[in-house]
Amino acid sequence: MAVLVSGAAGFIGMHVADALLARGEQVIGLDNLNAYYDPRLKTARLQHLADRHGDAFTFLRLDFADEAALGAALAGVQFDRIVHLGAQAGVRYSLENPHAYVRSNLVGHVNMLELARDRGVAHLVYASSSSVYGANAKLPFAVEDRVDHPVSLYAATKRADELMSETYAHLYRIPQTGLRFFTVYGPWGRPDMAPWLFTSAILEERPIQVFNEGRMQRDFTYIDDIVAGVIGCLDRPPADDGARKAGGSHAPHVLYNIGNNQPEQLGTFIELIEAACGKKAIRDNRPMQPGDVPATYADIDAIARDNGFAPKTSLAEGITRFVDWYRAYHARL
């Protein structure tokens, strides 16, 4: 049987699909290739998968928030597991276009839950976010912490996804794993994220916007470590045994933080990009932005205990790999 991967043209989705295909799985990818950022990058990711894996990868261009289109496209298509990574991403953009988040992250998530229920899938792994922790002052963030004070609409939609998944796990006993991602970066990353923005500006000798004078901390997590964690979770669906799981559920539904467990100052992050680029940044210091949080820091004890998750890539190593990829990708354009 095959694995259905939503957001397959996205950053994490492409890498997860690639790893599944590399171990011999059939993958059906969904994506609508919207214009939130340059669709050429999304198309290049899909071409990368096709070049590497041929007919083992099937791509369906559709909006999974469109219930009728989703049903029609998947009629007769067989799969037994779902990795639901598609979403409208971005904290700041949720201030500008809230309806995009409601459609993709709420309506779309319900559609994927209904699909999982209709097909009786063995496991649904879905993307949540460290943003659900809001401005929590307790560090590191643990899945047992309260998460009912989001500071962005994006965070609110991701928390709502977790609650809807809990309901479906309780009512229909669908095994589910929700993953709270912490600042994922690496090759093929998104143009709206700091590694791309800073690398682009430094190489082109443009100013970079540095919020809160670089004193914010992020638990930067390299994409290869994230992929290992996602697939490790996919292979171990939570048991429907009534036991309390990480995140508090007694249904077959578990929540995990998936991060590096090692927060870094934004200033250090910039210095590593400068070193990899061989140029100094021109810094434009700005105040903290609405929706941002001062620090993220993942307590990964639960996912380490249950699935053996152990991130291996240092920030210095990961940044060097990203900058090398960035140069090579733009040399081909």
C-alpha cells in the first residue's frame, strides 16, 4: 500500500516523501502549488522527486480544503497511511490573510480527518507547530504545558487541529500523531524563512531585518532530523489501549514536540550564515513583531522515549549545508 502525503511540494513534505520513496514506499503527493511563495520552487521540488523515484511517486494537484475535489481525485486511489503536512504556513502572514488559514488549516484538516475515517487508515501523522505554546514563559516547552493562549491566528489554527484530531481519535479510534515542529531549516527550505531571507540579503549585500536586536532564541531543527522523527512516528502508531499518552490523550492520539532541544540566539544564527556566505550582514534592527515569541525550546523527552528520536545535526553544520544548496539552486535558475 501507499502513503498519502499532503503538502508534498512543500519543504518538509518533499523531504518526507523523498525518504519514504527511498525506502521503497509508494507515495501519493497532494499540493495546490499556491502562490504564498514562488511556485517555481515547489515545482522544482516535485521534479526532484520525479527524477529520483519515477513512477513510485504520483502527484495530484488539488486543494485539500476543497472536499469535492479531494474526493474526486482520490476515488479508487489506494493508501493505508496519511502524512498530513499541507497547511497555510507563516505567523506574520496570518495577520494579513486570516481566511487562508481558516480554509487550509481548519477546513482542510477536517477534510483529511474525514478521509482518514472513510478509508480506515492505519495511522494519520499531522503537522502542528511550536507556535501553539504562545508566549509561555516556562522553558523548555513540554507537551503537557497549557496551550490555550495563542499569540497568532496561525497558532490558534494549529491548536484547533490538535483538538479536532483528539475528537476523531476518541469518536472513531483513528490512530493519530500530532507533531509540534520547532523552526525547521535546511536545503529546499522556504523563501519566507530566516535562513533564505538572510542568505539572500547577505550574498546580495542588502540589509537584513533583525528583530529584537537578535536576542530571540529559536530551537532550530535540521530537516534530516525532522524527517527521521516523522518517519519514526509514522512507523509507530499510538495504541488504542486506554493508557495516557504524551499530550494527555487516552485515545489513540499522541502529541510530540519535534525539535533540536538546543535553542540558539538569533545573533548566533546570523553569524553562522555570515561565515558560510563569507560576508558580513548589514543589520537593520527592528522591534519584536506582532505574533512573534521571544524563545522556543523543545522538551523532546516524550518522542525520544517512545520513538528513539535524537537530533544529530549541529546548527553550524546545517547552516553550511543550506547555504551550499542555496548557491547551487540559484546557479541553476
